[in-house]
Amino acid sequence: MKKACIYPFLPDMLPLINNPEIDSELRIMGICSLPSFLGYAMKHIERERLSVHAFLDAECIPVDFDAVIIPSLDEHPQLADDTCDTLQRLGEQGVELIYIKTQVASEQLFPDVNTVASAFGFDIPIVVAYKEIDEMDNLDVLLSLRAEFRKLDLRVLTVCKSPFGGVYPDVFRFPASAQLTEVPSNCRLTVLHKYIGNLLLGNEYDIILVDACDGFFCVDDNVNPSLLPFEIVKCLRPDYTFIQMAAGDYGDFGLVWKHLLSSVTGELDAVYMGCIMADSSGGERKLLHISQETANELASRLCGEYPVFSRSTIERLCASIVGTLRAEDRQLSCFAAVPMENGAATPIEEILRRTIPTADRRRHILSNGVCSPAELVYVFCTLKKRYGIEIMRLMDMLTEGLTVERLENFISTKGGD
Amino acid sequence: MNSFIKLLKLCTGYYVYDIGRNSILRVNEQTYNALRELMKNDGADTTDLRALEGIRELLDAGFLSENRPTQIYNKRAFLAREYIENNLNSIILQVTQDCNLRCAYCPYSGDGRFDRTHSNKAMDSDTARRAIDFLVSGSTYAESIHVGFYGGEPLLNFSLIKTIAEYATERFNPKRVNFGLTTNGTIMNSEILDFFSTYDCTINVSLDGPSHIHNKNRRFAHADVGSHANVVRTLSALSERGIPFGISAVWDLEESITEINAFFSGNDLYTNVNIEPVLTGRIGTGYAISEENEYADAAETVQAMLWYVGELTSMDEQKLRRAIEPITNIEKMLVPRDTVPDVFHHAGPCIPGSLRLLVDTAGNMYPCEKISGESTVMQIGNIDTGVDFEKISQIMNIGKLTEKQCKTCWAMNLCSICGMWADVNEEVFSVESKLKRCDFIKNQAKSTLKEYVILKSVMEVTA
């Protein structure tokens, strides 16, 4: 059995580590992780069993390992560049390089789905996982859900972009080349056909778990990935049960929701909350790993009873989200451009006149009661617009000590022209 | 009509800030005046005003609601455990309470009513190690780690800093560990320079400007002389060794900001300078801003705002970004929502300890280094006994203290009051102290909101 190291470690490699039976020839002994996934790796991997190296320690690889497993780097072009030299060197030193393709995509999927839909007539619940924050969260949840459903003796089909989810448990191997992103084109079709084939065998399953991964379904960059799985499911059957699985944004109780629900209003029956959420309530958006217990509490706060929510609850939620969207539209339009000094805008002369007695007109323009900084910005921009006066010229005056009187004189001569 | 709104009449037009929806709307003069009449709520018949097209449109769209929150409660409170048990990434160790300077504006040099006094207490290595162990257990998901050393003057306990840096590097391996400290720059030797060269350190040195300004406030404890010459020597030594550093300057409001700026911009040694005005709010010192300084400060704000609206380019965007921070902060707070929530807590409180957990010399834990070490109400645990999540919940729910006022406060979405402002070193939080701060915050929020709306309008027009 060959001793292998995963380099660079990405979270979707975790099932490979946790399911060693997938490949009988390899024994994964270590990983080499980017800083951003170190914490995740250290949390989820038994360090007694595996060694965890920082990305920059890749030099240790040839000493300890016979093979290096390379994940798909399609979404990490920079990483592909960074690892290319090391992998080249390892290949030259005789280390076996195993490239694992975890991303699949096909421009031909959509036409085929319609064909599939007409043949697909089973009334089975569908769980749709929504990819919003982090794919590793979805994968974890999918796998844990699958385990839960299997405990109930339900037959489960898992569709996700990891090759270890259930639809295509094969590990695709390719000889690593200098161009790591170059993958034989027939690979995608193979995977695609497996996917559709399994769907056609849907009567073997009680539940289908679908990961709404953009890598799987996206036909181009302009398509909203969250919409695609729903489109597919709509094609399959309009009366399925939807369970939404989401990472949450607690900051405003669900930025996720508004994206999702705006596309599927009225079609959601239940909610499942993932374990990574974005907390943006502090101003900065921060990814937060939460326990399932907390996630459940969050879900129940959002929608009442957990895990099965009534349609009316969801409809209420949808209504509130739609309301939020409308509020946002309004917010955007509230600053619609109006011609300066027309309508409600105050002429700049009036700002300068205000209630200042003549004797005080030699006061600095930023003295209390004359102009606030933003008002002066408005005055400057208006002068620029009206007379074409360069802002820098006005700033020079400001630096020298700008008074109301001086600016009025300046305006009366239209900037001295 | 008692809509939960605030009306703004500005040079760029008429606006309504709908607090429930957290949205700002531009309205015409007629609608504005009608709303002003309606808000008088003096019992007069307002049917005609309500029928105005502008008002009706807003009402139909769900704005102008009269609802207020019915309960003040911080819905994020339950997240505290998640943050502290798994998502920490930094800790600040107060390695000593001693300092060799007695700066006039330092909270440690104050009268101790709100803040702290210097003492010779120092953290021992066992406490420091346990603090690091605490961070190890709580930082599962952190990509990298920050350990800050705080004082007094932290370099007075350099031996501990060195020990802990070694220990933390080993404990967190292979994660990247950054160490940070702010020093008064009077203690420096080759051993310390070697340390800074060896570890990933973020060093901030305090220097207030030219010698007569710096020495006015930053004076040695043992002899009443200024420390400027010592600090400049330290900066030169750091520079010679190629060790990067930043400069923290406290602006004594009575001193010329123009002169301070000229000092820093006239020397290549000073490339990363952050000038902050002296905090007069909590130390009760009598620094008052001069008219000249007020003008210079405001002129800099104008420059930053012109940059913000896209009318100026600048080489020093970092500085301008800092100057515009109140505006960008308020922008972040203005996230629209569909209605005023029933359960609400004003903005302000962080999740105590999640961002800058401070462990003092005795191992007591506080939300951040701004909190007085004498505080009882803000102490959130101890290295030995662990984190007191009940206390954290109380701090996060500081709004309950003033529930009646908070429920109807127009600035609830824009507030920045945390428990610190209700802490007067007594056994319980002080309502009076918090309300005193409320007035200041409301004035500040109103002023910043107005500036923000003007700038947004200018941007719309000039786009």
C-alpha cells in the first residue's frame, strides 16, 4: 500500500480521508494545507493518524510519501500556479502524482435534464442543499444527513460535486501534467451520464440529496447558482418536497434567504440550517463555525418548529423576505439623481449666507454654524459643475484658510476667470 | 400620526429616515412638510395630509410605520459560546501594569475613578501559558493567531514575552502566529531587537510629534523629563535592523495638528503613522480643541470626503480612509429591513472577548483592553474558572438597562454604546452613565447621518 499525502489539502478532500475504503491501494498519511484550511483540517482530522503540514512545508513530501494526491484546482487558479513547480519536482523524483477531479460541469446538462424529467415520475422528497458560504459545510451536512436518513432505513441518493458523495464514488485518476487544469473532456461526460443514470434509477431511493453546487450545474457565470437546482427539480417534478439547507447570515437574519426565496417563493416546505454562517452584524462579514445545536436553534428562531416547518411558516418567511427586497429597492432608488440646485437642493449661495451676520463673514468656512465638511463638499462639487473649477484649486484655498467672504468673492468672479 | 421616523432637511434635499425599515428616502418638499405636520401629533385632523400622494405612496410601500420594538434583547447573545469556544483568533495579555512613563493623558495616570492606576503587578509565566492554552482550545477554526502584549509598558516584562512567544509558536504550530505590542519606545536593547527580528511581530511605537509636543505629555516617572530622544533612538535602531514598525501618535488637542503632520511627513523614518486625538471622554482631562486645530481637522475631513465621492485622488488613501471612517461605519449600519423587529437591541455591543480578549496580570478576562481592570461588571471570566457566559449575555444586553428609552430611540440602528459606557467600577451597571453617553451618541449619529446623506446625494449627481 502506498503512503500518500494530499497536497494542497482542500476541504472537499475530507471524505477521502474519512473513507479509506474508497481506495485500497492508497493509505493517506498526511496532508499539506493552506493556512485558510488549517483550522478546519486540524479540527476534523485525527492528527494521530495523519500528519498535518503547513502549505509552505511542502518540501517534506518526498521524504515521507510515495504518492501525492492533488485535488481539483479549477476554482483555485492561483493555487495551481503555486503548486505547479513543487509537483513537477516531485514527479521528476519519482513520487506518483494522483490528480483527483472533484469538479464536474457540463454545458450539455440542461437539455438532458428535460429528457430526464419526462422519464422521472417518482414522488420522493428532495433535499436541496444550497451553496452559499462554503462548500465544505454543505458536504458535511449532506453526509451527516445521509447518515441520519440511513438510520431510518431510507434509501438515499446523494448528488454532490464531491466524487465521494454517492452518485459517483469512483476516484477519477489522471496522470498529473504540468498543466493541472487540463482534464480529458470525456471525463465530464462520464460523470454526467452517471449522474443522470442514477436519477433514472431513482426508484431505488427514498430521498435524493442534491448539493446545489455551482460547479456542477452552472452553464455560465451569469446564472445564479442557487437557482439552478430548483430549475432542475422543477423540471423533474413540481410537487416535490423541498427542504432548504442553508448557511445563515445572522446579521440580518438571512441574506441567504432573500436570494433563495426570491427564486422559489411558495415552493419551500422545510428548512435545514448548515453549520457555517456569516455573521455580518458587527459590520464586517465574518465566517463563523457553529454547532449543529446552535444551527438548529437559529433555524427554529427563523421559522418556528424545527426540523419540519409548515408551508404557512415558510410563506410568512417568504413574504417578509420579499418585503425586505422591496425595501432594498426603495433604498436604492432613494438616492436617485436629481439635478443639483433644482428641486429641493439648496443654492450654494444660500448655504454661505445662512444666518451669518456680515461682520462674521471673515470666519473660517468650517467654523461651527457655517458649513459642515459634507456641505462644503457639496459646495465644491457644485462650483466644479457650474464653472468647471478644479477641486484642487478649491482645496488649495481651503488649506490657506478659506473664509465665507473669500469664497463669495471667488464665486462672484466665477473663480477669477 | 406617530411614525418611527426622523426627518432630515439638508442642502441636497429633503429626506426621511425610516427607523423601522432602516432606510433613507428622498422626498419632495411637500411630503416633507406634510410629514412634519403629521409628526406634531397635536390632535388636529390629519386626514388631508395622509391623503397626499407622497405620503400615501410611502404608507402603501410599508414605510412610516408607527411600530416600535416591544422587547429589548440581543439576539446575537446565543452566539457567544460559538465565538469563544471555537472561533477565537486572538488574545491580549496584560504582561505588566507597570510603566516607566507617566503620560498626562494615560488612563493609568488618571485619578482611578473610571480607569486604572499603575502598579507593579506583572503576569507570571504560568498564567500566561494557561491563557495561551485557553486560546488554543478556543481557536479551532482560526486560520492564524494573534497574541498581543499589553501593559503598562509591556517591554518591562520582556522575559515573559519571549517565553510566551516560544510557547505559543510551539502550541499553535503549524498555524501562523503574529505577536503585537505597543511600546512607549524607551526600552530597547539588542536582545529585544533580535526578538523582533525572529518572530512575526507587529510593533507600534508611541510618538506624539516634535519633541516639545511629545515631551509635554510623555514624561518619565522617575525623573520629570520627556522621553522624545529615547523614542527617536529606538525608531532608528528598528529602522537600521530593517524591523517594520508603526507609529501611534496621540494628538493633544491643544497642540497644532498642522505642526504634528509636518513633523511626521518631513522624515522618511515615519512612514506608517496613525494620529488619534486624545480620548477625553473617559479620563476626564481638560483637553480642548483650538479653533485652528478644529479648522485643520475639518479641512482634512473635507479632503477625505472629496476622495470618498470620487473627486480627489490621493497617495495616502489609508489616512483618508481613517478620516472617513464614521461615514463608512454608518453606511454599514444602514442595512434595510422589512419592518421594525419586535425584539431588538441597539447596535454597539460586540460579543465580549470574541475580538480582543484581554487577560490581565491576575488571569482575569475582559472583553478588550479598553475596559478598566478594576471593573467587576465587565469581567467575563478567569483563566482558572473559565468564561462566564451569563455575564457576557448581560453585557450584550446592556440596552435592557435603558429599555424604555431604547425602544423609542431614533438612533437605535446607529448606536455604538457598549457596556463600557455604563461601567463606573461599581457592582452594577450605571443607568445614568449610559444615558449620559446616549446624548452624545445621538448627536454624533445625527451629524454623521446628515453628512452621509449629503455625500451620497453628491455622488449620485456627480456620477
